[in-house]
Amino acid sequence: MSSEERGRSSYLDLLITTLMEHEKNLDALIEKFEKLCENLQAVYKEAGKAKKTDAKATSLEEKTDLPSGNQDTLVYLKVKINRPIDEVIRILETLKE
């Protein structure tokens, strides 16, 4: 083996060793990224569940804040009908009874 061939062989050995180390480092980084992705997915799912639970609690609070029957309530209703006003008043008075 000539000195030039030994130099190439040494260079190839160094290149192979370096590439193997890079491969090991990349494998370790990929494993860390996989764990990170799994953790992020778990956090995202928990945040979604918490948001749904919070939304349900908020809607429940809104429902419970309705006025009780003891208070006077005024309701405005706009209805388009083709009847005279006197007839509509009689119908409404009948419904009150």
C-alpha cells in the first residue's frame, strides 16, 4: 500500500467514524423530538378537554342566571299577522287567563 492509498484509507476511516457519530446523535435527537411531540399532543388534548369543560361551565352559569318567576318580566314580541288589532288584543287577553 502506498502512502497515497494509506491517506485515502485513513480519510475514509475518519469519514465513516464521523458519519457513525452523526447518525448516533441524530437518532438521539429524533427520540427526543418524538417524546416532545407525544408530550405536546397530550398537552393539546388536555387543553381541549379543559376548554370544553370551561365552556360547559360557562353555559351552565348563564342558564342559572335567568330571572326567577317572582320578578316582573317584560317581553317584546313583534308578530306580523293579518288581523285587526282588537282581535289580537282579545286573543292575548284570553291567553293570559
